[in-house]
Amino acid sequence: MSSQDAQLSRSPHEREHSARSVAHVVYALYALSIVTALPALIGVILAHVKRSDAMGTFAVSHLDWQVRTFWWWLLWAVIGGALTVILVGWLILAVAWLWFAYRVLRGWLRLVDDLPAYAW
């Protein structure tokens, strides 16, 4: 039996619970990465791998949110890092850090409240 067949044989409740658990783990890894970046890399890999398993659950919005959060943060961190030689990079890095922290907190609170990551 393939992993996709195994996934389809699980009840919707089991799939939802599993997807929510993965989303909580990724938010925890992202929260840890506010002080060191390595957990974010582990978190984004986990979110990418588990996103297809979460299809059809509300938790997929959280995994999408987490993936987008990582890649946008990485883009701005690289730009900020490159521009630190002209000092504006430090401001970009600070804003990127605050934005990342906001996205982790907002997403995690919405997950705890059983709401999708996106408000629209």
C-alpha cells in the first residue's frame, strides 16, 4: 500500500488531528528559530513534506502560511544581510525579524482557536 493510499484510508478526524499536530510542531520550531535560524529550516522542510497529507483539512492553510513565512523571511534576511555594509540592512533585518515573529504568533494563535491561518 502506498503512502497516498494509507493517507486516504484514514478518517477525516485522524487526518485533521495529524495535520494540526504537524502545524503545532512547525510553529514551535519557528518560535525557537527567533533566536537561532536552524529550527526554521527543519520546520519549513516538515511543512513542505506534510502539506500534501493535510489537503482537505483546515490545517493546510497553516502549513501554506508557514511555508510562505519562511521563504519571504529568508528573502528579506538575505537582502538585509547583503545591505548591512551600508547600515540600512540592519533595519531590514530588524523588520524581517519582527515580521517573522508576528507571523508565528498570529498563525499559532489562530491554530489554537481552530481558525484557518488566512482571515479572508
